[in-house]
Amino acid sequence: MRETSNPRSTRLLELAIGSLTPPAGKRRIIVAVSYGFICHFIFLLAVLSMMTAMFFGMRKNFGGVPPPWTFAANLA
């Protein structure tokens, strides 16, 4: 059997192993923590907006749809 080396998979393996031992640095840590905070904050806003929509979903409406367009509105 002949082994062939794929440069893409070799590079991917090098990146995966290199991520286990990142270089030290204050700026890198600050960027990582900031990214994590922003990501979790956006997720929190999304969950809160979903909970609000589910709570008011059956009690609030924007009015009725005229009869020719009811079928299209139900598809949306």
C-alpha cells in the first residue's frame, strides 16, 4: 500500500496540535475573554427575545389579513 501525504490534512493536524499549546500573551487572553463575553451576551439577548415572543405570542397580534391573502399568510 502506498501512503500519500495531503498538505491540507497535514496543516490541519499541525493547527490542531498547535492549539493545545498557544503562545503566552496578555493581549491574546484579553481578546479571547472579550470574544467570549460578547458571544454569551448576544446569546442571552437571543434567548430573552425568544422567551418574550413565546410569552406574548398567543396574546398579541397585528390584526387580520384580508381573505385573498390568508392562505399566503398561513404559509409564512
